[in-house]
Amino acid sequence: MTQIGSAYIERYPEWQNGLPGRNLAWLSELRADAFARFAERGFPTRKTEAWKYTNLAPLAKDVFAPQTAASGKMPATVPAHIPDLGTAHRIVFVNGRAESDGSTHNALPKGVRLMTLGEALKEAPDLIADHLATDNKPEEPAFLDMNTALMTEGAVLTIEPGVELEAPVHLFFLTTDAAARSAMHLRNLIMAGKGSAATVFESYLGTGKAEYWTNVVTEIRVEEKARLHHHKLQSEGEAAYHIAMTLTKIEDHATYDSFAMSLGGSLARNEIRALLDGSGIDCRLNGINLARQRPHLDTTTTIDHAKPGSTCNETYKSVVGDHAETVFQGKIIVRPDAQKTAAHQLNRNLLLSDEAQANTKPELRIHADDVQCSHGATVSELDEQALFYLRSRGLSENAARSLLTEAFVTEMLDDIENISIREALRHAMADWLAGLSGTGGQA
Amino acid sequence: MLSTFEKLGIPLKEQEALAGVAVDAVFDSISVATTYKEKLAEVGVIFCPMSEAVANHPELVKKYLGSVVPYSDNFFATLNSAVFSDGSFVYVPEGVRCPMELSTYFRINAAKTGQFERTLIVAEKGSYVSYLEGCTAPMRDENQLHAAVVELVAMDDAEIKYSTVQNWYPGDKDGKGGIYNFVTKRGACRGRNSKISWTQVETGSAITWKYPSCILQGDNSVGEFYSVATTSNHQQADTGTKMIHIGKNTRSTIISKGISAGQSQNTYRGLVKILGGAANARNYTQCDSLLLGDRCGAHTVPYIESRNRTAHVEHEATTSKISEDQLFYCNQRGLSQEDAVSTSARKSSRNCRSSLPLRPRN
């Protein structure tokens, strides 16, 4: 037990009173069990293989109390920062609390429900009981358990079988300095029924310089033949901690397409566990870490092929400048009977400065023989020949470097089908790249 | 004891006559015979059991022993450092190209025992040596432990080529008995332009944990690792390498081929670490795994850590069974299914086998 774990144990009884759903016996039991598991193990350390490259000491140095009191309103300056996704259905959370201003989730088509977790626990507790904390568990569940024990809010999206939702659903999480020194334990649930289709955009924005902690778990179920596009933008405040875990269970002939861009926070981890619990599944996990100044950005994925005949493709890239550090851990598991699996993974890292560091650990665990699996990983600076080519065409050193860096990352956006989300991501990326040349990271 | 080697098909005398190879035989951690010592001494090469080296060349042993693998390195290295009784010692003086292959045969004979040999090879400035080790053990139902430590030191412009054919008893078809092969092997490229090359063929042992590594300290130094690991029945092989790039312009190549069959598990686990000062370092890693049968496993776990932007690290890995097209082609040319499978499996490991000093018959 780490020392910090014990501080959480001491404070837990006091926090319990502010948690939603206290009237639900099953939930209280679930929370108590989860907390007991967390209390037994504490925070993972670097001796835990899944956390080998991410040191949680900065996060664990102090206790972050869960944000249970009512939050302030959305600051007037914020709406300008909310990506314009046209006709998107939006649900807004400010400092971990649902905020009706700015939320536009009332005019949803028939068969689609979008609620806050608080609402769902009141109106449809059985739905939550059926889908919360299912069997798709990560290797190291400390933060999942803590989240189950302390979750206060989040978005719940259900799509009935056969319903195709055209406009994207935007889950928007804003944190301001009013949440300084506190933790937002958020829990999102997305259930895409048989044959349904939807696009979800999850975005996190921090406007201040204060330290806070977002601990979010998103549980997703993609039923038979459903298609779910799931995009995420992590743009937390510069001193923020962002620990995110997405647990997706995918059934026969369904499509799960995930793209995550991380560029904020001082220590951030985006962990995805995709359980391919069927045949004919098309699973795509892609993403980019953009790290400059001093952040530590970690992407950890597990793709678990439990049944025969599914396909996964995974590409993650990192651009690392200044004193930043990135991590990619990508595990692909093919279970003994998951024959005819095709799994391909690529991780590329671009180092822009002498102090930057990239760590990568692609991992294949194959227990079936009739499979096609591969992975590739590279770490390097920009290609000298490409630079020379552009220089010979009259571009300055800086212009050539910017262009090549931009090309390295923007191609990742090409596969995003929804135009407004793609543009929102492109915009965030352009801002980041512009900041890069300003910091001299490429000198 | 020599007759035991005869029985095993390792006739020392015959081998030396055929190939001109100097052989040191280590039997339950005790060196029993070393050949060609005099001839090697003419050019100044010292090749002798560790027990003799400690007595005759204490200054050399003291200087280098434990300098690459400290006794505190890991549990089995500590155990070895505490109890090792023998092993091979090789010292190649400045500018000498060792005139023949050096070779050691290890054999674990006594039941329920461990073998803890210690090998130390020092190649002085501008020298070259190629060293081959082979291992066998009789079949027993109990497990035996092999916890060796091998240290290599290459100075400026020196090259050490270290090859292993590991064929310890793997246990029976139900996984009973066999050797636990927990070995620490590490080479230090201390000098500029030095080179250390590890080649290994791993076929035996119930469980193997082995990561022959290179610490590339000297500028322009080169590390290589070629490995073929085959597992069957209930064997477990967990092997790979560590390439630690410290000096400028250091280069490393890792080629690993794993073939698993039966209910065995075959893992490549390796680290490529580029430190801040390793400007223009290069690494290329390729790991291919072949699965024969649907109850075995093949795992690839590379770790890459880069702290220098001018370094280039590339890793690629594939896992599959033998391609139907290849088998069909072989069948169509008249090869039986069994021959077709063995042809394809042999082909996949060819790159690595060609770097062995004594080319095994196909």
C-alpha cells in the first residue's frame, strides 16, 4: 500500500455522503467492493508492468478530493472554445457537474437517450445496473476501482437497435480554476444497440493553470452489426492530471473506430481496452500524442481477440518536443481459439529536441496459429533527405521542419469520416503546431 | 568422462582433428579437458578453465570479472557469483587474431544439481576471437538448474563473436523434467569501433530466460544479436537481448526467429535503449514468429526507449503460421507435407544460422 492510498482511505467515509445514487443498494455495494479493492492495492507503481513508463508520484503526492459540491457556471469566455460541430447533440459538464447552459441534448431522435449519470441513476437505474463495471476489465484496475467508488457524473448515451444517428454526439467536459486541487471522477456509458450507428466526440478542455485531476472511465458496448465512431480530444489545463480508461466491448460484425488526440495536461494517460467478443469485427484504434514543454503523455491500448475471424488495425504517433516524454504501450492478444485473426499495429515517434524522450512497447501475445499479426515501431527525428529536398526547393530550415512535422501528423486525420469533428481536431492540431515553432522546440 | 562426450557425439579429439577447434569441456561445472592450449599460447591467447585462470592470471581475472555483470545484477547472477566453480577464460592480447575457433562444451550430469559456470572473454585492442559454446544434459525426471554468467569485454577495434548452441534436456512430452536455463550474458563494447556479436540457437531446456546483451559504450561500436529459438511440447523460451546505446554512432541489429510447436510458449523480449549522448545511433530489429499447431503461443515484447533525437530506431515483427502458398508450392514440387513444413521452417531461420561458425547440417 502506498502512503497516498491510505490518505484516500481515511477520507473516503467523508466523501461517500456526497455521491449520487446513495439510495441504490446495489450501487452502494458495488462502490464499497471497488473501494475495498483499491484500498488493498493502492496506486500502481512503476513496478506494475502496465505502469512501467509512467510515474504517478506527481499525482500521488497529494489527495485530490472529489468534486461533489455544485460547480460554478460556465464562464462567459468558454463557448468560443467549444468546437462548432454544426448540428451536434451536446451535453456539457463544468468542473465535473452537469451544466444545462450549452447542453443541447433535448431534441434527440426517437430511440436515442442522452442523460447525465445523475439523471440516469434516478430515471433508469436498471439500465446502469446492467452495464456498469462489466467483465471487460483492464490488467491494472486501480483507477477503474477508484472511479467506481467515487464517480459523481458523466454522460449516458443509449441508442436503440437499428437507429442511425446522423449528427454527432458531443460530450464536453470543461474544467476551470474553480476546480483547483479537486478530482473529477467521471463515468460515461455508451450503448450502441444492434445495427445502430453513431458518432461520439468526447472532449476535455482546461482553461486555467491550476492542478486538478480528471479520472474518467468510459464504458462502451457496440452490439451486433452496430457502427460506432468514437473520437476524443484531450486538451486539459497545463498543470492537470488526466487519467482516462475506455473499456469497449464489441460484438459480431460490429465496427468500432476510435481516434484520440492528446495534447494537454502535465501527466496524461489514455488507456483503451477493446474486447473483440465476436467474429467479423472491424476495430480501428488510432491516435496522436502531441507533447511539448514538459508533459508526460501516455497511450496504452489492449486489443483482446476473444473469438475467431476479426480484424484490428492500430496506428499511433507521437511528436515530442522540448522536455516532453511520451509512452506508447500497445498489446494485442489473440486467444487460443481466435483463429483467422488479422491484427496490425504501427507506432511512430518523432523527436524534436535533445531533451525529449519517447518510450514504446508494442506487444503481441499470440495463442492461435492461423493468424496474420504484425507490429512496427520507429523512433527518430525528421527524415534528412526530405528536409534536404525541401531546402533545395528554397524553404527555410524552420519552414521545412514545420511542414514535415505537420505532414507527419495531419495524415492521421484523413480517416475521420465526420467533417466537423475532423476540422475541430485539425484546428486544435494547427494551434499546437503553431505553438511549436514559437517555443523554439525545433531550433 | 571423455567417453561420455564420445557417447554424446562430442568427441573432443575428433572434433579438433576435423575443424581445428580448440575445446574446453566443462562437466558439472568442472573443466575436464582443454585442447590446443599450447598452440594458442604461441600467439599469446589464453584459453583455459576459469579455475586455472584464477591461479595463473589473477590480475586479469580480478580486473575484468564482475565488471560487466555485477554480482548484484539479478538473483541468478548473485547465485552464480557466490557459487561458481569453473567455466572458460579467454584473453586475446592486443592485435592478435585468434587463429582458431574456441569452443566449450557444457554438460550437466549429476541429478538434481545446478551448473553455475562463469565465462569471461577479454579482447584487447584490435584483436578478434570467435567462441562457440554447446550444452547437453542427460534425460532425467527431475529438474536441473543452469545459472551461468558470461561476460565479454571488447576494447578499441576488437571483435568478439559469441555463438551458442543450447540443447539442454527439455523435459519429456508431458513437460516433466528438463533444465531451467536462467543465464545472464552481457558484453561491453568498451572501446571505439569495437564489436560484439551474439548468435544463439536455442532448442533445449524446459524454461529458458536469457537475454544476451550489448553495452555499446565506445563510439562507433556495434552490437549484433541473431537468435533462433524453437520450442515444442511444454517448453518455455523467453529470450531476447538488450542493446544499450551510450556512445556516438553506435549501431545494433537484432534478428530473432521463434518457432513454436506443441503446447510451448516462445517469447521475444528485448530492450533498445538510446541514451542522450548516443548521437546518430542506429538500431534495426526484426522478429518473426512461426506457429506450428494451434495450442502453442508466440509473443513479442520489445521495449524501445529513446532519448536522442538523432537516433533512428526501427522495429518490426510478424507472427503467423507457415503460409499455405509456400506449402502448396513445395507439395506441388513433390515434397511431402512434413518435408514442406520443415523446409519452410528452416528457411525462416536461415539468416541466423548462417552466422554460426560451424555451420550445422540442414
